[in-house]
Amino acid sequence: AKDLQKNTLTVTHARKSKETVTAISLEETSFIKEPTAEVSAQYRYHGELITGVYTQNTYTFSPHTPLMEPVASGQSLVLYQGDECVGGGIIR
């Protein structure tokens, strides 16, 4: 988590809740190529690719399998089609 007012950054593996992540909202999106609905995504450097659906009109990525770990606001979510990076955005 980032707190710009306090100028702090919190990094942890602990989860705030036991809920799973079923959708990730993005802001400041940028695309090299318009993605099809089915894409792979990566939100951690060298993290595993997760498959899911990107909905362009709501700027939302929905993984096929709910994520069991939290995603942090401010991290990048990069979208791929096959081996090709098509774009991404900042997690809200």
C-alpha cells in the first residue's frame, strides 16, 4: 500500500482479509495493440502468468481462477496475448 500523505510504503505477505480477488480494476491504461477478451496477465516481476478476460470499457481484468493473494494498488498489470505484450495499466 502507498500513503502519499504520510510518504510511506507498506510491503507485506499478510492478507487484510480472506477474500479472493475476482476482478482487478486498472487506471492509466496504455495499449500497443487492442487486446482480445482472452489474455494473460502478470502483476509481479517474474510472477506467474494468469489467464483471464480483459473488459476494455470497464478497464477490468477478471482472472479465470480467483487469486488467493492480494494485489496492491499502484502495481502494474501487464497484459499479453501469447508471447506478445499488448499493454496494461496501474492497479487501482
